[in-house]
Amino acid sequence: MSEITIPFKPYFKDPLLNGTKQYTSRSKPMGKPGDTFTAFGQQFELLSVKDVDLYTVSTMWKEEGCTSREHFISVWNEIHPVKPYSDSQRTYLHHFKSV
């Protein structure tokens, strides 16, 4: 187990701190289960990292800290302008909890 760095956009502060955001999808694994990271002054622990398609992640929009599936897709496209949202695109889904 180690301390890792996972950056988050400022608009995810409230969903992270109030426990709504429990997942983050990334283009590569950012750590392993048991690793910890700090975001907005709060420490979190990674519970799992899974290779999944973006459609699956888009159905978990609330747990991703978004207000709708459309909002998730919009956020994804903002963060990934070179490779916009596609249902079949693979991503690494990181599940975490506050500790």
C-alpha cells in the first residue's frame, strides 16, 4: 500500500467530500486496492480498479459525481477532448471510499 496522487477537477470537491462521488474513471490504472490518496484535504482508499467500457461507467453517473448520464458524457468530453466519449471505449474504473 502506498500514497498515490489522483487529481480531480474543482467541481468534484463537493461530491467527493459529501461521499456522492465514489468512482473515477481514468485512462490508466492510478494505483492498486489499498493505496490511499488525498483530495481536497480528505483521505481516500482505493477499493478496486477494473477495466470496463465507458457505457458501463456512464450508467453510474451519480457515483461518478455527475448529475445525469449526459452530464457525465459532457464532463468526459471536456477532460478528454482528443478522445471523446464512446460507449465501447475502455477505461479503468477506480472505486474508493473516504477513510
